[in-house]
Amino acid sequence: MPSALVPNLNMVRRNIPREMKLLALRLYQDGLSHVEITRTTGISKRATSRLVLAYRETGDVERPAPPHLRGRRLALNQDEVIFVLQCWEGNPDISLKELVSIVKDKYGKEVSITTISRYINSERRPRIILQSKFDRGRRAMNLQLVERE
């Protein structure tokens, strides 16, 4: 068994990786009991029963999210939102209409003035990671983004 799939029976998992679910399904299809599957993979009998049932009903070990939990697609992804915020904070006199045209020119996406306004005024802005703790108080025009590890 690959090292990434070696179970840790002392660990409580809330999210079972897809590969582990597929392994448990394969073991079930090969005729192993739920107890043997639990010993081999660390997945509980109940979770194994649920994934087998999901496979029978949908043809996949994972059920799709219900429509009310899927949510609406966002107009802009995180990088695009960060770009908009940097443009706005770097030049506070820029109009929302100008930001809309910048987004259209740079990313080819049609967004409304309301959408841009909501991203700017939102309390749930994407976190911008600063290079050092000393930079945290500086304005966005001085920010240097770094890759998340």
C-alpha cells in the first residue's frame, strides 16, 4: 500500500480523501468485510456503508452537494479581486466605472459597478499575505504579494 494511504487508526478524520474511499470500495467489491476494511483503511463501518450506498445510487463514492449548498459562481476569482483592491487602494480617486473597464480590459470579464463596489466594501475580502510582520500597517500600494505555502 502506498505510504499516503497508510491508515492512522488513532487519527479522527472528518474528511476522507477520495483515494481512500476508492480503496475501501475496491476492498468491499473484492469481498472483504467491513471490519477488515476498517482495519486496512481506518475508515469506519458506517462511513464504508455510506460510500458503498453512494456508489450504488450515483456511480461515484462521493455524492454531489445539494443545489442549495453549491452556491453561485463568483464574478471574480481571488487573484482578480486582489488586483481590483490594489487598484482601488493604490488610487482611491479611481471611479467604479474605471475599475469595471480595467477588469474588462485585463481579464475580459463583464462585471457590474455593484459587484466592484461589493468587493471593495466587503468584510470578507481575501487575505493578502504580506512579506513581513512589519508591513502589516502599510497601505495596499506598498504591498508585495507572496505565494502561500
